[in-house]
Amino acid sequence: MTQPRFDSDIAHDKSTATFAPMSDAGNRPPKVHFVVTDGNAMGASPPGAKIVCELDENGRSHARLNDMRPGHEGEHIADVIVKPGAGYTITEETVAVASAIYWSWWRARDMHGEAP
């Protein structure tokens, strides 16, 4: 069985096509653009955060999100393990899940008037 790897074309296409819906207040979190650094790692740096995703030996993705806003640099936001759902690649699922977590964090900051 071939070890899954992140695909840079899929990461680019999914990042471009995926976006969070507007809030009731009319605010929309920024898009999250992932870049594959090698087949086993990819990352994104949307406003206020850093996302690092790495594949493990079981084909799961470990996505770590850290706060990068001034005064909060490197503070932990979330760590999640992503497994691909039926019909999705590990790249597609990781981009979707990590983006959704970022957008949830962004909305929480927005609710407090702190959105990056």
C-alpha cells in the first residue's frame, strides 16, 4: 500500500475554492491558502495564525494551529488529527478541517472585537 502524501495541486485548488460563509454581521474570515512544503508537510499563514500539517506513518494528518497576533505569538489554538473521509484525499480533508478550525477561531476573535 502506498503511503499517502499531500498533493500541492489539490492543496492549491481546495484552498482557492474553499471559504467560510459570512457572519450575520456581514464579516467573512479570510481564505486559508495551504502550501505543500514536501509530500509529508504543508502549512498556511492566514491573518493572525500559523497552521502546520504533517502526515504520520498511519496516513493521518496532524494539524497544529498557533496564534501569531502581536502579543500572542506561538500561543496554542488547536491540535487535531485528520483522517480522510470516504471519497476525499488526505489533502482535501486536511485543508477543509484545518480551515474550518481557523475560521471558528477567527469568528471567536471577531466576536470579541479582536479579529486579525
